[in-house]
Amino acid sequence: MYFEEMPKYGDILGIEKEMNHSVQDVIDGHVVQSPLPFKGFIDLVYREKGKIIIEDYKFVTAHSDPDQPIHPNYWTQAMFYYYLSREEYKEEPTEMRFREIKTAKNKDGSSQHNVIIINFLAEEFALQKSFFWYQFLGMMKMIDEADQDTFMMYNTFDLLN
């Protein structure tokens, strides 16, 4: 069932290609730069109608609820992959597609694939970039100033930390 529903890809640029780049951006008129290079292995990067698309596969027991906002983990991964692919291919990617593939067949025969799209051209993405850099640079500062007796790794998704 996994292969039955897989789309056909044309102009593939990379499959599980290791990328390691120093990245920077301009956020709200300020240049921000990562003190560490970003590293990742993107599942799939391809061209569709001349635009660069990033795709990541998630094998899940249930699809994400379409009535809920995109999960923060997806946003964080999309940010890293956006910057890595932008540096690797010297071109802005236009979107990231998370292809959730349900591991158990649906009783009603509906699709095992659910695609969640993050549009890198949308206004929401610009806001998410600001949030990403705020969190990321804050974590780097915390690590840099860590005291061995009190250090606890910063986790944006932990309500108690």
C-alpha cells in the first residue's frame, strides 16, 4: 500500500543527501547567523514546475488532525531543511511537504497518505522564521553561558522546562 499511492517524481535533486552549511538570514531588518553549521539528511529534494520542493516521510499510526495547527516539530524540521536546501542548491525552496504514511490500512479504503504542506512563500512562514531564530539563538546563548551545576537543556516543547 505504501508504493501503490506514491507519486511519480521527475527532476530529483537529492535523496538522503548529507548537507552541512553555515546559515544566516535577515529577520526584521537584522542579520542573524547560526554560531554552528546546520546539518541534515533530507529525504527528498526535487523540482516540480521549476520550483524546489522538499519532502519528508513520516510513518505514523494515525494522520495529523486537519483541524489542528501544524505540529511544532514539523515547523522546526522545515526550518532546518529550508536553510540547508537553500544553501545547497543556491535557490529558495518554495515548500516542504510532510508525507504522513499510515502503517495500517484504512478500513474504509481511504488514502494511507496525508500530505501536510508548509508554504515557504506564505506570510505565516516569515513569522515562523522569526520565532525559530529567537528560539534557536536563545538556546545557543543558554548553552554558551551554562553552569555545570544548573544546566538543563532548553526544550521548546516541554511545558515544565
